[in-house]
Amino acid sequence: MGLDELFMKLPRHLVSQIKEEADGRPIVNCTDCSNSDGLERKRRMYPDLSSFLCDSSEVDFLVDSANSSAPFVIVDKVTEDVGWCRRAREEAQCLRTAGRFKQASFGGGSSKCADVRTRSDDIVWIRREDLVALPACSQIVSLFEEIRASVDKSFLRLGTDLEVDKTEMQLSVYPKGTAGYSAHKDAGPVSGTDRFLTAILYLNEDWKPACGGCLRLYLDDCRLDVSPRLGKLVVFRSEQLEHSVMPVTCADRYAITCWFSVRRRAAG
């Protein structure tokens, strides 16, 4: 029996653990702009969202469909005032208390399943009609709309016939003491989705390293750990960048994620 065949017979969380332990790439902690291991110099880390969106060449690099290098961007703090991120967490906690959050699943089609050893978060999908009662989340949606407009402008600059088709928004919480999410991609045959771009905004004030829960990005030369601190935003290509959520130890970990799907622009 070959190794790939053996992996097919093992539970997904065990396969992920085996691969993680065998991974020889160093682990780099991305804590802030001043200690980013060259990411700021490479224009992969920005102090705020406007700095990124004004860098048209970097937006183009991120969304160019010909770019297969698994591009990503980290925004240290979306705006100077992250109070609405704090209030969005409060809104999420109210939804959770009301029983709106449900256990998340993974995979697509006939392979779709739920297993907290592989993915331990609870989620609620945010619909447009929900936003009337969620004013802070509405502010975050406005931020995602800025990203959407910037992506569409980039497609025009690149001379492609693509445009953003739809967005999906989800609030998630990884309860303390849970396993996180094994390594995966957000689009492709395994996920069963056609997502193009992923944007994750974190809602966790005073997050301590001891709490775990880092977003781990699997890059060519390292495994980059991003702390889920309040106001931090990570944007990457859904179908290209493998990532995981590390185990969460001593606090509930909240985030709001937006996925952007694309389509061919109508002629004329």
C-alpha cells in the first residue's frame, strides 16, 4: 500500500498531524509590522487597509489569475479605530447565546462531514437581511465592499474579463480547548466551492500567545503563524494558499470571514 493510499484510509485530522510533524519548514511568528521577518519589505504586510488598497501593484499581484505563487496580504489593523470590531464580537456573542451558531462541516459534495477533531468551530452565515440588527457587522461589510471594488478595478487594469460575482460572509468561533482546523484550502475539488479570494478579520481583544489559535499559512519557505488579534485582516487566494487554525487553548476565538467568487463579465 502506497503512502497516499494509506493517507486516504486515515481520518483527516491524523493525516494533518502526521504531515505537520514531518514538515521541515521553519515556523515564523508574524506578531506586528516591526517584527515581520521581511514581510513588510516584501509588501505583504500593511499597517492599515487603506495603505494596501492604495498599492495598486500589490492588489494586482494578489488577484492576477496568472499568478500561481499563493499570494497573501496581512493588514495589521484595518483602521485606527477598531471599536466596531469589538462591537462586532459582542454582536456575535449575542447570536451565539441565541443559538444561531451551528457546528461547522468541511469538504464538498458526498465527502461533506463534521468532525471536531478536524474542524472545531461553530459558525453562522450572515445574510444581507441580518445586517439590520447587526450595525457593527454592517461596518465590516462596508470594509469588504471596499475590497470588492478594489478587486474589480484590478481586474480592469489587468485586462481580464473577470468581476466579483458574489460574496459569502460567516461569523465563526473556535471555543477554548478545541482542536482548530486542519490544513486545507478554501476552494477546489476537496472544498467543493468556487471561491476566489478569502478575507478574514479577527475580533479578539488582548489575545495572548498562550491562547494559541494562530492562523498558520503554509508558504514555500516557512510556516507563518498570524495571531488573531482584534482588527487584524488577512487576505489570500482561496484556491492556492493552504492554511490551518492551530488549537485554541484559553479563550474563545472569533472572526468574520468574507469569500469573494468571480465570474466572466458580460459583454458590452
